Amino acid sequence: MQQMQGMQTEVGHALESHGGTPDALDSFLLDRLEDVILASCAVPEFLQRLAVLTSEIFSTDTDPVLTAIALLRDRKPVCMGFSSEPPPSVEKLEYAFRRGPAKAAVTDGAAVQISDLQSDTAGGPYGDVAQRLGVRSLIFVPLNLDTEGRAGLTLYSARPHRFDAGDVSRAEAYSRRILKPLRIAARLASREEQSSDLRAALESRTTIDLAMGIVMAQNRCSQDEAFTILRSACSRRNIKLRDLAAQVVASVGERAPRTHFDS
């Protein structure tokens, strides 16, 4: 938690100068979110910048707060951003426990606040690990991104009783303000994943086609017969077709196959 000591608080000062009103927060967020979006080249970078901004909003000069923001699928993070670099280990472990604030919040669809992990047994093993890593209190807010899935916002503090009911309400209100940018990020992350899956499928198909050509040449058989030979070999050896195909290609001294997507 040493990274928390140097946290900047320009957002808090800006809000104080405008009376700390919701309109002031909306105006400030609009400007800063535009900067975050324009400066980000990829989803992980956007989440990291948004986490830093969130941390600034909830921190003070003498009482810093760390932040983690995660895009979730099947209650597991597919992409995360942290307010500190490198991120504290506790943020990576947030979703690793069957019992913990993240799982409880996502399951119930409601924010979870833990005032002191030392005295609160609800955290279970997660609470023990978090304490060893310097975390004493936290808030976790689940976000419903509609068709784009879910997200999670976590605020951490090294101080017990750092957060109260008012902080939970403010965190929930803030979460509603960042829903649209997170929906965009989730959609982009999904498309990037689909593109990666498609590329992997094409590369796998290229390897299989090469292996079939080798089998056809070696056995002077048709394409259908070559495919049958490969499938039979897969069954006997209990191996996936793409893995066997890669072995066949390697056996004749060919390099790894390349698709036209490779540079």
C-alpha cells in the first residue's frame, strides 16, 4: 500500500472549489473522461486511466484510496485497470476466492462495504490475505452493463473504518456516471477477444490443411481420405486434431504455418 502515499488530489480540490456539488462532479468528470478516452489506445489502458481518476476523486491529501476496475464475464475478470502501478497483489486476488466481497456483490447485485477486515469475518480467507497486504477497509460496487455484461469497482484503504454509508452512496452514484464509458470498453474488449479467437481458428485451420496435404502426398490419397487418417490417429493417440497436425507439419521440417494476418 506504499503507492497510496503519493496520490494526487486535484479532483478533490476542484470539487471543493465548486462546492462539491453533483453538477460540479459531472462537469469535472465530463472533461476528464474525454481526456481519458482520447489518451487511451486500448481497453486495459482506458481502465487503468479511469481507475487513477476514480482514486483521485475519492482520495484526500492525507487519506488516499486505491481503486480497481474490472470488466467481468461469468463473474470473472476479463480485463482490469488499477490506480497504482504495479498493482497491489490484493487487487489481483479480488476475484480468486469463492467467498469474498466481489463474489457477494456480483451475486446479490448490491454494493458491499467492509469497515474493518480485522474484525469482520464475512471476508473469510480473502480478508486474511487482504490484511497481510495492508488493506483494512473497502467498498465493492457491481455495475450492470446491460448487454455488454458486468463490471466491478473496488475502493481500498489501509485505514480501518475509512468508508461509511455516505461513501457507499457516493461510490454508487459515481458508478452510474461511468456506465456508458465502461459499456464502450466492454464492447471493444469483446470484439478484440472475438478477433483473437478468429485469428487462432484460422491459424489452426492453416496447420490442419498443411498436415492434410502432407498426408495426401505421403499416401497418394484424396483429401477426404487424408482427413480420415488424421482423425483416426487422433482417436488412437487421444490428441486434438490441431496438435497432431502441428506434429505432422513439424515432422517434415516445416516452420510454424503463417496466415496472411502475420506481419
